[in-house]
Amino acid sequence: MKDLSGRYLKSIAEYGNFSHAAKALYISQPYLSKYIKNLEDELGIELVNRRVNPLTLTYAGERYLSYMNEIEQTYIKLQHEIESISNMEKGQLKLGINPILGSHTLYNILPEFILNYPGIEIELVEEAANDMESLLLEGKIDICLNMLPIFNQEIVYDILYEEKLYLVIPPTHKHYNPDKKPIAHIPFNPHLLDGEKFNLLKKGHGLRRLTDEIFKEYSINPNIEIETQNIESAFRLANSGVGLTIIPESVVTRDNIITDSIFYTLGNPVYKNHVLVSYKKGESLSTPALTLIPTFFFVY
């Protein structure tokens, strides 16, 4: 059940004019204007205050939108109950997942779930951490497999597991020490990395958030060589001597890459990557989501 009037009013309130709202909704501006005018004529009251710039909703418009949101939430709850009644014979699960985790986590979890519940349609959404939080809050995904930190207090989570973070030092770097074990704690003050070249994930990714916290802790101002969406690319570039990088432990253990690089842990206590399943606070989770969540804990 999709309520167009609610979506349209919400977009007008967000963007402040019909043109930008229509563009965001992928419809024409004349169509949007006519739709809202017809709705106002039908209700006999003005919903949009066109006398101000940017446009705002009138009090009646705000109340209308509020009721439409309540109706949509009621319908979602109805869908969840229907899914329960049908014993998971039919349904949909929208699963958000961090791209780093997607490459080495899904094959541990989804095959058995799909085998047990073939009638559940699974939609995977892979986005950066910032976008994933927005999608959770908007109800566009049910649950999300991602990483700390999470900044929005309207999102709650359960930690699945933790893993160490490694600073990758290639043999060509001045801080490389051939006498150190392949994995050791950093033997020098991390502030000495200030100004060093780094390959990092792009802004908005969970690991980049954590990396930026480490840099802030040690007053490191990195000279960013390359920003990428792919942690494996950053890892391989570092191994080739093109900048340093910071990676989760699983990237090393999963790919079995042969390298002469040294992996240093950082921090006291050691910085770790916390992997978690998150969902919107106070939200009624669907039966497929409630069924999948325990699977995460069983695997990890």
C-alpha cells in the first residue's frame, strides 16, 4: 500500500518547492502541482502554504501528513501479521549490508535461510553507513548488517562479533621493521604517521568513520593518496607500496593474500571493528527479520 499524497507532501515540505520535490520523486512539476491542487479541492482546505518561500505545509497539511504516516505504519504492522499467519510461506525482507561485510558474510548466512524459507523474497541494499542509517529510519530496509560507530540514537543494535584493525606497513616504507612478526602491536607513537600517504575508504563508510576516529585520537593528518569504495583495493595498493591503509582482520584472513607487509594493531586497548545487526528503535520488525536475526548469532 503506497500513499502517494503522503509521499508528495513530505517531499514538498523537505525541498521547499514543487520543482525540486518533483525531481526527487521522478515526476513532472506540473503533475505534482495538479495532484496537490486536486487533493486540496477534494478536502476543501489548503495543504501547502504557497505564500512563503520556501514552501511549507499548513497546519492542515501537517495533520494530514501525520495521519497518512500512521496509516502506513498500521499497514506495515498488518503485513507483518499476515507474514506470521502464513508461516513465512510468503513475504519480503529488505536487508541492508555494509559492502565490506557483504563479500564475506552473506554466504555464511543466507543460503540456509533461503533453503528454509523459499517464499521469502530478499532484497539486498548495499550502501555507505550514512545512507544505510537514513534508509533504516525511513523504513526502506528492515534490518542492517553494519559496523560501529552509529551516531543516530534512533537506531539500536546488537553486536555480533569484533575483530582487530590492522595498520598495513609495506616493505618499502620507512616504518617497516623486518624483525617484527607479521602481526604485532605498533612499536612507535602513531602520531609519527602524521602526513603519511594513506589509501582510505570514501567518507560515509563505517570503516572510514572508525579510521577517522583513530586519526583524531593520535592527531594524524593523513595525506590521502586514494579514496575508494573497495577495502580490498586499498589493501592491495598498500601491499604494492602505494600508501598505507587500515583494514579489518577479516580482510587478511579471508583473502589469504601472500605479502611481506607487516600488520600493526593500534591503541590501548587495541582498536577493534565491531560488526552488528541494527534496526530502528521501537520499530515492529517483520517475521522474516525476526527469523533471520538469530541466524547471525548462531553463525558468529
